[in-house]
Amino acid sequence: MSILSDRPTGARLPITELGPHFGAEVHGIDLGRLDDEQVRALRAALVRHKVLFVRGQHGLDDAAQIEFGRRLGEVTVGHPVHDSGDVAPEVYSLDSQDNGFADVWHTDVTFVRRPPAISVLRAVVLPPNGGDTSWADSQLAYASLSPGLRAYVDTLTAVHDGSREFGYYLAHRRQGRGNLWEGEVFTELTPVEHPVVRVHPESGRKGLFVNPGFTSHIVGVSEHESRGILDILYAHLTKPEHVVRHRWQPGDVALWDNRGTAHYANRDYGDRHRVMHRITLRGDVPVGPAATPPDQGTGTAEAPLGRDSPPAAERTGTTRRTAAAGDPRTAHLRPGA
């Protein structure tokens, strides 16, 4: 049973905000035993805070994690390309002994037409220290750009290319046959285009929707201009003011809104073992400002977005171009957690 965040809820969750703009820890709940009102409240809190941390979930295994995900939305297969081995097909296992690293800023699976809406990550094996994960608030990053730059990036489209990270893996480790995703078996990684600025389908807020892990270039500009624009946006997105960092403990679960965040996992624990299990919930096709109806995405854009701030209002056009080829040299990287 899926619980949607826009339904009225009377449940109140014990939440500690971790910063002035985003990130929160939820206390005193068991993700495997929530009632419907609590699930609705959790989904609403996720849209508001963008990333939630729940400690003490020692009784949650893969099956319970998947069942919890089904109550939040529609659980996808674990990954379009990667084979996580002896786990449920809905689970994407990031194992440091199998190159399961995520030490590049990224938003999950943006190289498909409908990137996941929500990710749920559970700590399975942790090193004694290290391996923290950081999340960046792409909506706050957008809102804190200068008005002129906001107006410009509203008009842009970017290409997202999974072959840069997974092309070599798909061709050689999977012999050209990936997993069933959105009703189709992935046999190739065809680049897709998404707006550089995404309008959140539930909150109406605008956020940057580019990431170093999967965005290859901006369409309609030169390669030099594309790199300059992306470098500016990446540096701004990952400013400390836009980032919350989590130090993992056994039993921890993190949930994040993949439509309004990017994340990065530290690879600072040497040869010590780290295993994380992730599930994702089905998302929708990203929509930019030009495609936003006049009655959505309105409000002030000059002030940085807080948790309760209204969304922004600019609406302009987009451009299109064909995508670039991938780079098998980066196939050892597996962005995820």
C-alpha cells in the first residue's frame, strides 16, 4: 500500500532538524511497524526536509526494507545495469570489496528517462570509522544563485550519460544485458536530456538537476562553455552551507528525495569493509520551468529557500542537442551511497 504525502495526516513525528534549511533526524520509530498515518507523515517530512536519518533500525533486513519502500511508493529494481548478486532484485548492494564506492557527487540514476524519486539506504557493514555520506540541497543551491544566473540556467538542458560510469561494466561484466527497468531490459546506455533546473512535482520548488556523476554536458553551447557552466553550478551546489553530513552507525537508515538532492560517500576507510543496501522508488520525468503550468512554481526566487519557503517563479525555454559518447575508463566507479 503506497502512502502519498499530499493526503491529510494527523500524525506527528519526533524530528530534530539538523540545519537551518534541510536535513532532519526522526526519533523513536520502527520503520517496519509504522501505521498509515505515520507513513504519510514521514513522506511529507521527506519532501520538506529532503533527507531524513533514522537510527536504531537493527531489525530491518532486505525484505523489511523493501516492504517499507512499498508503503512509500513503487519500488524499482535495484539498478538498471548492475548485478548485486545474491540479494533481492530490488536491492542495489554497494560493497567496498566489489568496487561499491560512491566518492563522486551524484544524484541517483539520472541517466534514465524517469530517475528515482526517493532512495532508502541501510547500513549493513560499516568500518570502525570513516565512510560518512554528505547530501547537498539542490533547491537551496538554486535559490541562492544570483537572479541573473538563475534566469539563465532556467533555460538550459543537460545530457545525462550512464555509459561514463557503467558502459564498460554493461558491455564486459554483463555481456551487454542489464536488468529489467521500466519494462525494458537495458542493453545499452542511451544518453538522455533533462532540464538543468527541475521543478519538484510535489512542492513546486526549483532545484539544480545536474551532477558530476552522470551529467556530461549542457546542450546548445560549446564544450568550453558547458564545462564552465557546470563547474560553477557544481562548486555552488556543494558549498558547506548547502550540505549536511551523516556519520553512520549500525542500524542507521537514510531516506532522501532524489529530486532535490545530490550526495557523496567518503572513501576514506582504506581496505576496511563497508556494505550499504539501497532501494529506490519510481519517479517521474523531470520537468523544467518552461513546462511548469502558470499556477505552479510561483513565489519569490530572490531569497534562499527555507523548509517552509514558497517555490520560485521564472519560466523560460530549453534547447536540444544530441548526446556525447561515454568513457569506459570510469567504469570502476559506481555512484550510489
